[in-house]
Amino acid sequence: MTRDNFIGFGCSATSLLKDQFRINTFSVEEYCKRIDHGLLPTALHCDFSVRQRMIYWLFWRAYTMKIVIADFEKFFGVPLKKAFGAELTIARLTGMIIEKNGVLELTDKGAFYFHYYESFYTLAYIDKMWGLLRHEAFPRSMKL
């Protein structure tokens, strides 16, 4: 998920677009029916605000333990420090990140807390989504 955008094909595949995230149905039968009728097999989708998309981008980049500052501006058209200056200052002052040659690196402390809180995200969002989609091919919605 460290690509800026991607399109997934097949059951349970995900697609990440500039302004939304989509996940296909987990049901092979329902997936095939949709494809046969020329319909998208999307079971759930999330429309992002620009700020949400920026946070999502940063979240997945943190998995690599390095965030190239210029990549953010290239993708969003706004400098990272303009969009998240206060947050980056706090992260730097608390020893979560360091900056080297235009790259933000998570320190050991930053990596620990990132993965600690990421587990809450996984339980609250991904596990709930997968659980719902295992039982319902096309749910109307999902609330966290």
C-alpha cells in the first residue's frame, strides 16, 4: 500500500485512487455476477477529503520508516511542512522523527508508537471491514 494510487482486480482486491478507497466484494459468485453485467464489484468505498487523503498517504509511508518530503508535494501540490507543520514539529520535539537530506525518518521511538497505534487502526477498521465483507457481499455501509 505504499503506492500513491493503484487498481486491484479480483475478489477482495482494493483500489486506492486520488480521492477514494474501494474494496471489492469477497464473494466469488457475486463478483462474477457483477462483472458479467458490466458493473463494478465494489462492496465498500470511502471518499476522502484532501486532508484525509494526506493522512492516509502519510500513514502508509510510515510503514517504510522513511517519508521523502518532496514526494508529498509532488503528489498533493502542497509542501508537507505547510500541511502538517505543527504535527511535524511535535513529532520532532518528542523524538519520534528526524530529518536527514529531505527525508523524515521514524526513530526507534517513533516506530514503536506508530506500530502500537497502527494496531488499533487495524482492529477498528480493517478487521471490522473484513468481518463484515465475509458475511455480506454488498453491505449498505460500515460504521466504525
